[in-house]
Amino acid sequence: MSPPTAAPPAPQPDTPSPLARAGSRVASARMPTYAITGLLVVTVAATAMLQSGFFTAYGLSSTFATILPLATIAVAQTIIVLSGGIDLSIGTIVTLSSAVTVVLMEGDNARLPLAIAAGVAAGAACGLVNGLIVAVLRLQPIVATFATSFMFGGAALLVLPSPGGSASPVLTETYRMVLALIIPVPALLLLILWLVWRILRAHRVGQYLYAVGGSAAASYTSAVPVTRVRVLAYTLGGTVAALAGVALLADSGSGDPFIGNELTLGSIAALVIGGTRLRGGAGGAGGAILGAIVLSLIQGLVFFAGIPTDARELVYGGIMIAAIALAGLLTAGGPRQPGRTA
């Protein structure tokens, strides 16, 4: 009797080569960058077609003066979201900081440093309050910050009951300056903001933000001070949001107790378009800045396209939804590990 023959081995699926796997990882990691860059190119091209003076010194200065406040508050929101939180009061923090600054400034150049310092301190204090409520009292971030938004908005009305006050001439004139005939000051400030973010991201604090947002439990077992990191994230977010209030004041030249309230949802939309995940742990301020630029340009497109005033908000909202959906589709196969986008 002949011995039984062994069954032939089952065919193994083709395994990709190391080079193919490396290429796939690179493409996956860069997908959010490709997505937002593609949206940016499209919106810039469309804006240049509809706005003939877009690339002039005046056109660039006006555009970046509008972009900077939204980009700054988007960076503030990104810092908080990366740590696993969210801040629905961030728009009212901008408003309160702007109100404090303009009331103390009173159009006097000599009061400018003290007024800005007080406005930034107000934003940091608001962020600290949010951080303590969320991280120490362990309330849900979306509910807690929704409640504090009424507190901060009410405080802004107490400080500045009605629109008024004036920014110092030095602040408004500097904000509208163009350096080297083509570089607007707001664009330079936006670059500085991004560079500061890169420094923070490379620091241990930045690494902690990603770690806590990625997994708070794993971070705790790795001796990461989770509570302190979350409090710090909200405090930093409030501080950066206060700078957005100063930018709005410099752009408008006068105070308004409601000036930043509408920026909250814009900050969230900008960071989502830029590739930051709302569950935390992945993304970056660079993408949020690009997302804010895209949103601002889309708003300008709606205006320059000649759409009737009554329909502008509807059209802008529809285009925003399309941009967010497109960014989500393009980044669906994006990075699964934290810290892969700018």
C-alpha cells in the first residue's frame, strides 16, 4: 500500500514588495496634504479668474487681512482637538479678548502693548477655565464649552455693551502694511504662526498633545500627565484665540461685542478640511491654516460670482459642505497614526 501523498500547499496571495509597501505608506501619509493642496489650487485659480486684482499688493493685503483671524482661531481649535477635546466657546473668547483690548486701548498708541497683553491674558484665562471644567471636573467638552460660551459672551457685553471704541492707528496701519512691495503683514504673521506651531509640535508638549488625543488611557500608563496636558491645551487654545481677536480688531479698526461669535463653526470646518480628525490625535495646524484659506477664498468666490445677496449664505454653505465632503473622501485612506500632517 503506497503512503498517502501530502496535499499541495495552498497558493499564497501575492505580497507586495518592500518598495511597494513603502510607497503605499508614503502616499497614505501624504494624502491629507494632497487633498488640501488640490482644494487650495482650485480655489486660488477660481478667485484669480473672478477677481482681476487678486495678485496685486492691495488684493493680497485685503485677502490675507481677512484670512488671518479665521486661520488663527482654526489653529487654536486644532490644539484643543488634537488633545481629544473641542471648544464651542472659542468664538466668544475671541470676542471677549477683542473687547478687552479695544476698551483698554481707546485709540491711544501708548496703550497698545498693555491692551494687547490684557486681551491675550483674558483669552488665556477663558481657556484655563474651560480646561479645568473639562479635565478636572470631567464634564463633556462639547456641553461644557457650549455653556461657557454664554458666560464669555455675556462678559464681552459687560465690557463693551455696544459696538464702538477704536483701535490705535499704529495697530491698524501696521496690519495693512505691505513689505517688499508684495508681502502683506498678515501673511507674514500667518507664517510666524505656523513656525511657532512647528516648534510646539517638535517639543515634548506637542508630543503629549498627540499622545493624549490618540489614547488617553495608553498615555496615562506611559506616565503622561493627561489632566495637565488637557488643561494646557485649552489654555493654549484660548491664548491663540485671543490673538485672533486682536487681528479682527486691527482689521476692522473698532470694537464689536459680537465680532467673533460666528468663527466657532468656521474654525471646526477649517481643521476638518485640513485633515485633522475630530476624535483627536491626528492632524496639525498647518492643514488648519490651509483649510481656513480655502474657506475664506470660497466666501470671496460667492461674493465675486455675483450671486444675489439673499442666496449667498445658502450657496456658501453648500460649497462648504462639498469641500468638507471632498476632503473627507480624499483622506479616507489617510494616516492612522498621529502626527502625520503639518
